[in-house]
Amino acid sequence: MPRVTFVSRMTVKPGREAEFVRRCKALTEIVHATEPGTIWYQFFKLREPRRYAVVESFESQAAEDAHMSSPALAEHGPGIVDCLDGPYVREYLDPFEAP
């Protein structure tokens, strides 16, 4: 099964940035320590005010499904989402097909 990679862009509510960053760092530590099917998982601060992104790459759809149903995401995800000002936008990144 092919790798699953995407970037999600989001805006954080005014005054919630420190909490958002703290929650994202906590989740990232757990993902790196407990999800072997995760190839890449990192949050970034974008250059626009209160804008952030996360890049996630999983070795398979099953690995992404495991992440999405993980206890860590169940624990930290709602708090992260509560910090957001509107919905996040997910963009899938697919490798070039062989020429």
C-alpha cells in the first residue's frame, strides 16, 4: 500500500498560541516514541500571524489509521482543535509517478 503524506494548515485563535504549541509538542513526542509507521511528523510556524502547519507522512494507510485512532491523538487532539480559529485545511502530497 502506498505512503500517505499531507500538510495541514491552520490558524490559531488569538491568545492561544502558547497553549497550541505546548499541546502540539506533547503530541509530537508521543508520536515519535510510539508510532513506528510514522515517517515524518512535525509542526511548523508559518510566516503569517497565528498560522501553523503540520506535515505528516505515514508508511501506509494502515499507519495513518493507527495514528488517527491512537490514544495520544484522542488525548491531545481535542485540545489542539479547540485552539484553532476555524477548520484546518489538509492537502495530500503524492509522489510523482515513474516516467
